[in-house]
Amino acid sequence: MLLLLVSWLAACGTTSKVNYRNGRYYSARDMARMKATARSRGAAPATTKSKVKTSTAAGKSKTVARRPTGKALPANVPAQLAAVIETARSYQGTPYKYGGTSRLGMDCSGLLHESFAAINLNIPRSSNEQAVWGEPIKPQDLRPGDLVFFGASPGSSTITHVGMVTEASPESVQFIHSSSSLGVIENALETDYYLSRFIKAVRPRL
């Protein structure tokens, strides 16, 4: 009996230690509720969206969500390219739409066309034309602002997709693009899916 009592006290001591906060004891349910509240408060800034107005084909205005941009760019990224990348990132969450060039929907080449328009640069509209709009570069030389091109299937040499590098380090290369399934999003180039479909990269002419 003494052994059972000692065991019970030890268990109670462990439980009370876990559930003791701010000078009082809380039940497991209270602790779970407090943790959930803390998590929601901490996550709120990352999911906050601002609203922007855009025009529809009928000339009416429509308010759509604008997601926050990604990480701060390195200081050595030229101001013009930084503006292009930040513009592209401002479209994150925009759904995919073939031929689209607005926040209501856009395709991969449309995303780049609109992003470069932020610095008053009118680049070619299609991914095939964009693929020759600049100097070819090696994958190991990629840096923010470079354009990366892909095929529809592994090993394909026919360009069907384009994205723009947003981050480049020896460990990872991130690029932004308008995915046909997920819309405007950033992904890692080194994933098997994209690496197997990678065709070429170019450095745009500014």
C-alpha cells in the first residue's frame, strides 16, 4: 500500500508540474486550450491577407485577397530585379488561368510578364519567347531574377513552363511560378519533380 501511495504521489507531482502555470494549477483541457490560443496568436501574422481591387473583363471592380510576400531579398540583388521579384511574390495565391494576367487568374508566362511590367519592361508573353530573352546560364550559376524553364514530362526538350528564381544558395534554389494545380507558388528547384523536367535557364536582359 505504501508503495502504491508513493507511486501515486510521484505521478501527481509530475502532473502538477506540467499543469502549473502563472501561480496556479490547470487541468489538461485548460492547458490544451491555452496552447491552442497561443499557437493561433503566433500564426496570425503569417496568414494575414490584405485586400486589393482589380478589374474584371466587364469593367467591374472586384476585391481579391493579396497574400504577404516572402523572405527579404539579399542586399546584392539589383533594385530593378528586387522590384520584379516582390511583384511576383505579391501574386502568391492567385489561381492558375491559361492566358490570364490578373489577380483573378494567370498562367506561368503571364506572371512573369506582369512582374516585369512593374519596372516598365515589356517582355515576351509566351514561355518559348521568354526562353530566348536573355543569356543562357548554368544551373550552378543561378541567382535571384533568373528565369528557369521546364518541360511537361521528365527528359522533355519542349518548353511548356517557366518560373523565376527568388532565392539561390549552395543548398537550395527557390523559384516562383504559376502552377496549373496550385496557382502562384514558390517551390524548390532541386525536388525530383522539377529537376527531372528542367530544360534551361536564362538571365533576363534589363
